[in-house]
Amino acid sequence: MISFERLKEILERFSKVKIAVVGDMMLDEYLIGKVSRISPEAPVPVVNIEQERFVLGGASNVANNLKSLSAQVSVYGVVGKDSNGEKFVKELESKHIDPSGIVIDETRPTIIKSRVLSQGQQLLRLDWEKDTDITENIQKKIIENVEKNIKKTDALLLSDYNKGVLTEFVSQSIIKIAKKYNREVVVDPKPNNFKNYKGATSMTPNRKEILDYFGMKKFQNEEEIAQRMSELKEELALDNVVLTRSEEGVSLFKNEHRRIPTVAREVYDVTGAGDTFISTFLLSVCAGADLFEAGAIANMASGIVVAKIGTATATKEEILEFYHNVIENNYEKI
């Protein structure tokens, strides 16, 4: 495992890294209250709302994770011309995330997911969204914004929630721009969009996503996992593939298969763990980590957020503390 000194050296470089996040921007709303009775109108609980809070979601949660780790972050995506879009931009600004790459689309609502919670349990989720592809005009605006600022960007992160922003045209155009300026492109994909990302640097699917892509129900053994990762790498002309495997940890494939075991202490909520992983992974690479080091650091960050309730982030300080409390007690350094 990575040494503490090396970990600290990489984390200290995070604040100098500039990342552009492109993808499906969302706002997560949490309505928190108490249940004391059942509705007389229907057999459902009545929730007396005591607190309402908004959290950056979707691709913007990736940006929030990057900011929590001290990176310099800009975002590129779409919101509607509505009050939720205004709330979204204000939330970005409050986190000191550059919102100048956000395009307003009058034909779509700002994506918002409202969750009703009581006593730590989610009772209901309401979604407002339109998941058809954005128009050609909006696609071109996003691409123009990315190219205009590419020289001020160290790497790009494409966060795909399958809501219509990362079309094949947008994705391939951004990958071409990145290659022209020698920038890394890391992708968190959806299975039906994998081929949109041909030529990217890295792809970080989870176990279900890569199984769905290959039309499989499960992997029989580690050899089969390595084989499929190698096939994906060659098929999409990627530099490497990083497979997140939940309780089984992480698999890395560049020239060979390497696995990092899980490091979670307790799992309360896996919401946003993939966002935390890809954010920390790309930041680590930009800060000078090799593939294995980046995977190990990202795995630690994911182990931190799954022990939190709701959409959460990790900090550099928490990663160092996690290393002392968990890693040093369980794994040998390499």
C-alpha cells in the first residue's frame, strides 16, 4: 500500500490542480421532518417538515467532491430557466465552483431530486427531469465553452448520468479538444453510452455497468474480470480502465490486472461514492500519482463517504485520518 509520506505529498498538490467537470448537472433537495401520524386521506405517513436543504447532485456532486479536496473546479452543463436553476448556480458560487460554463436551456427544467426523510430513513423521492438529448445548439455552446477555457484546465472529467448532456457529439468533440491540448479525460459512464467515450484516457465503470455493457449477469472469476477490462480498453482505445467493485474493492487495468481490496469501515449509504472515487482518482493522477496510487487514494476516499448519510464528500484531512485508523492497521505497504 502507498506510504503515509507519499500520500501526504500527493494530497498537498491537490490545491494546484484545475479540473473541468462536464455532464448532467442536478440539484438534490432534502426535506427532513418527523412522522407522528398516518394521513386520514390515504395510508401514508404525514411528515412535518422541519428542515430543507439543497446539495449539489449528479455531475455537480463530482465538482463538489473535487472542491472538498481543495481543487480548482469549473463546470459545464445545462440548467433550466427556472428558480431551481438559480438555486443551483448560487450553490455553485457558495462552494467557489466556477459556474461560467453553465448554459441555460429554456426548453428543459433544472434537474432536481427531492428526498423526504424522517428519523434517518428516506420515505419518498420526487424527480423533475427531462432526459432527452440537449439540442444541437446547446451542444455546440458547451463545446465552445470547454475549448475557450481548455488552456486553464489540467484535466477534464466527464460525468454521465444519462440525462442527455454527454451526447456522442459532445463527448467526442471534448475528447478531441483534450487530445489536441494534451489533457487527461476521465469518464464515469453509463453502459449504453460507453462508445461515446472512445479515445478517453480512463474510464471508471462500476461492476454492474461493465456487466451490462457486455450483456453478462456476473463474473465467474478474477481472470474473467481482467479479460473484460482488457477488451474494454482495446475496444474503446483507452489508456486504462478502473473498475469499482463495491465491497470487493477496485480493479485496475493498464497492461495487467491489479486489485485493491475494499477499505470501508462501515457502510451506511453508497449514494455518491462513485463520484467521490472518480474525483479523487483524477485529482491524484494530476498530482503525480501513478495508476495504483491513484486507485488506492480514491478507494480510501470512497470508504469515508459510504460511512456518511446522503450525498457526501471527503476531505484531505479525513483521508489522512482514515489512513492512520484503517489502512495502517490492515494492509502492508508496498
